[in-house]
Amino acid sequence: MKVALNIVFILAAGLIAGLVLRASRQNAPNEVPEGAVVFTNDQPLDVDATRNDEPSKPPEDEAWLSRFELIERSGQKVSSEDLKGRPYVVSFFYSTCPSICVSQNQKLRELQDEFEGQGVRFVAISVDPETDTPEVLREYATRFRADKDQWLFMTGDLDYIRRVGAEIFRQPVDKQFHTERFALVDAEGEIEGFYSWPEPRQMDKLKESIRGMLDDQT
């Protein structure tokens, strides 16, 4: 009798463990692409750590995003269609980030100064939209003397921003973390390439690519 009970207990324990493992796998997030550098505050995020965010549902009219519309710091909606006609550089950030985002936006400030009045724009998308309201972004933008026409600061729904990052700009983003890459988009709205801003050679290449796009427009 004792042997039978022990067998029952062992089988029950195995069944419970299997159910727990299966549930954990079903709730596991999508994998972060190999080689992506992801930050939370000023420390690299362990990309193997479990995230509890549920995946967002796609809009009924578009299963995979090819365009986007977000709210600019002015309070006006700006879409990817509105941005066509001029090349632009996309980045992800959040206003309370103490160091990484500051350094990143200083790089964008340098680009803004270098290409002032030449037609290129910069699109910074918040990954903490609950905090980064248009009012907060207006104040934050003044820290970098961001030109309101050349450098746009965007916010919106976090689930939607996750999708914009992953499906359009091929970057894993979530609340308060992002990669260290800029995406360069041409005047037709096509992504030309990705550039790691901490790497001086890649920044030089980004500038070269921007100049080439601007020359093509003249």
C-alpha cells in the first residue's frame, strides 16, 4: 500500500512540475536579438531575465506595422507619412534616465548643430510614456536646446511603442529600456541602416550617410 501511495505522490508531483514549466514557457517574452545592447537606467539589462509584460494586440487593420503615428511634445499627432520628404534619425529614450539617454541625446544635439538648417530631422521616441507626457518632453527638450522643427520628441501608448520599435525599427524596446542604436530613415521612409552611437566610426559613417541623402535631394 505504501509503495502505491509513493508512486501516486511521485506522479502527482511530476504532473504539477510539468504544468508549471509549461506555463512559464508560454509566458516567456520574445527573445531579444543577438548582439543587441539594452539599457535600463544606466545599467545594462540582463536580457535573459523574465519580463512580465503581456504582448500587445495588433490594430485590427494592420497585423504588422509599416507606419506609425505618435504625439509630439507640441501635443500634435505626427505620423511616419508626415515625416516623408526629409531624412530622419530615430532614437529611443526616456526623460528620467540618468546617464545613457543623456549621452545619447548629447550626440543628437551634436548632429543637430552640425546639420542645422540642412533638412535632416531627429525623432526621439520615449519608452516611458506614462511619465513622458508632452509637457514633460517640452521641458526635457530645452535641456538640449532642441529645435522644435528639426528635433521631435514623441510619446504615446507603451504597447504601441513596443510595436513601433520591434516591427518598424527592428529594435527591442520596453518600459525604460532600449538599444544604443540610431536608425537612419531616408526621405521615402525606408530604413537605410542602424548606427551604434557610442562608436566613433559608426557616428562618422552616419554623418556620411546623412550628407549623401541631403546631396541626393539637391
